[in-house]
Amino acid sequence: MTDLYQTQRAMRNMRRAAMQRGVIAILDVGTSKIACLILRFDGEARLREQDGVGPMAGQSQFRIIGAATTRSRGVRFGEISVMNETESAVRTAVQAAQKMANVRVDHVIACFSGAEPRSYGLAGDTDLADNVVTEQDVARVLAACDVPDLGHGREVLHAQPVNFALDHRTGLGDPRGQIGNRLACDMHLVSVDGSVIQNLLYAIKRCDLELAGIASSAYVSAISSLVEDEQELGAACIDMGGGATGVSIFMKKHMIYTDSVRMGGDHVTSDISKGLQIPLSTAERIKTRHGGLFATGMDDREMIEIGGDSGDWDKDRRQISRTELIGIMRPRVEEILEETRTRLDAAGFDHLPSQQIVLTGGASQIPGLDGLAARILGQRVRLGRPLRVQGLPQAATGPAFASAVGLCLFAAHPQDEWWDFEIPAERYPARSLRRAFRWFKDNW
């Protein structure tokens, strides 16, 4: 626990240094694509002079000066499975983005979608030494949150204070400088499989880059796809990627739950490939051009030429109707949405005041998905696109880039986390000694 806390602190300092230097890279390591965006932090005044538009939604601090994507290799279910292939794909994306930006970057902030995230709600409280809440008091109350046993080989990815209470007043966003006697805090902690993070760290190190931050892609997709009211009142963001579907629930502008389903758009492509006995590349093209989820009378007559679509007319002259294609795609999409519904029910999503659901990610572009999702997940469903960020190329404005854009916002305005505060050093030995003493007493 202590070493991870130190690593995250070191990453935060590195990110601060990179932002002062003015350039940082954003890396979205996905199952179907690897996207790299390069940000330049200019400060607000310079941008206002050239644009004549004041800062909006706090995005005036940076602009995107380089962007590149490449087909992902060696990543399955959002986790690295073949190190060499992933390394070369990351190199390709980063070098192309550097070429476009005409700068060299040393630091990257990365996000990934797999690693089986689990959410925990923690609570802690402490008496105030002085009547005024200081930074040290916040650190002490965060340290007072009892971290549960996360399980073997699991690491903390996010640990965010979501609510503070001072005496009998609750719902405080930032208690510093306020007067009271007892400070309490609720913290949301996300743990993931540690080996996945280690693999990502190692892959980025092999590309001669330094990792300056790491985030869950379900979290960053929600930052860019949910509008401010949705983040405040409560909404779920479902990030449908290639190999994994991330679920995150926001309330009062904080993430309060996250999970993932190990299925995505690639599974739909795989079903088409097996059902029609065609290569995956042809299946992907047919899915993108002709795919859908609701069959009409018209679709029985609309014939799709399998060979004609792949340009190999001599080899494969088969034709299928669009209805048959929909019959292959729909069951898998229903399965993904039903799994997502199970996750939302487990989180108690029904009890939130607002039940808005936002679909984003590359696989959310299947025609008719919003209609099917409304039937399975609940009535209030919309398709989300990421916020417009200055300098973002037109090609990178679709839902597939929600996590990359969200990661830009995360880099510029990071959420306060546990490791942003100087946790008192005595917390660690005391707790481990107590644990050792308890173990000794139980076993001897």
C-alpha cells in the first residue's frame, strides 16, 4: 500500500513538471485502437487573445497539437496480452502524434479499460486539533478511512474523497478553512488487478516514455461524455469499447461506482466472422457498413454481397440479407446490455434521483443501439459524444474517442485523490503493527 501511495505521488509530481514544461501526451490503450493526443498547456491569457472567446468549462488551459491512432495489437479485454506487439503499436501512435505536433514528449498519461475493477465505499472521521480545518486535517481524515483487504495482487487505482461532513453539516466539497470540531469523510476506492498496471507501466517504459498518471477509462469517458447536470444529479456512463464495456456511475460530480463487462464490439465482429465464415476484417467492414439491431420488412430484400464487400468477388459470391446479419448481431449486443444491467442493479442505480444512462465508446455507434438499450436498461438513454476540445481533429470527435478526450480533461483538472495529501507517516507502521499483533494473537 505504501509503495503504491509513493508511486502515485511521484506520478503527480511528474505530471506537474510536464505541465510546467508545457507538453504532455495522452495515451488510450484500447483493444481495437491505440490513440495518442499531445497537449500543449498555454495558459489562459494567450488563448483569449487569439480567439476572442473567454474560457468555457475550464478548457482554456490546453490545446491539442498532435493526434494519431493506430490499430491496437496485443491487447485483449483491455489488458496487454502480447508485450512486443503492444509496444510497437504504442511507439507507432506516439511517433505519429509527435510528428504532427513537431515536438518530442517524454511524459504520458495513460488509461485502460480492463483489469476487473472493484468499487469500495470507505468512511473515516477524526477530531480537529484546532477548530479550523487545515490540509493536514484532511490528510488525517483520509488516513483514518479503513482500507479493506483488497485481495492478493490487487492495487488501488483511484481513491477519491467524495463527501466531507463537519460536525452535523454534510455534503461539503472542500472543508478547508471552515470551523468545526469533528471532520468525517466518505471515500470511493477503486481496486484493479495489479499485474495489468505493471504490464502497462512496463510497456510504456520500453517505449522510452515516463508514466505521469494512470486512470480507468470508464471514469475518464464519463468526464467527457456526461454534461454537468448529469454529473451533479446522478447518471451512469456505459463506455462500449472493443474488448470491454466500462460502467461508471456519477453523483454530485464524483464517481461513486465503477465496474466492467468483459465483452465489447469485437465480440460482435467475431460472431459475424464465425456465423458467415469470413475473415475478421471483412466481418468488421460488413458490421460497420450494414450492421443494425432492428429488422424491418425492407431488410429482407436488402442483400449484402459478402465477396463484393471485401473486393474479392471471384472467391466468395455469397449474398445474405440484412435481416440475417441483424439476427447474428442482436443477441450479442443484448447479452452485453443485460450484463451491464446486472452491474447497475448491483450498484443500486435504481435508487438514484436521476436515472440517466449515457452510451459512449466505439461500439455505441451500432444503428438502433439507443432503442435496444432503452428497452433493456431503462427509458432514459442517450448516445454521448465527447466534449469539443480546442485543436481536436474532426476525425477524433466521435464516441470512440470519449476516453482519450476525457483523459485530456483529467490531465488538466485532476480530481483530488488520496495521494494529493501528505498522509501522516505514522499511519502505516501503526496499522501494520496492529495487524501483525492481531495475526499473532489469532494464530498463537
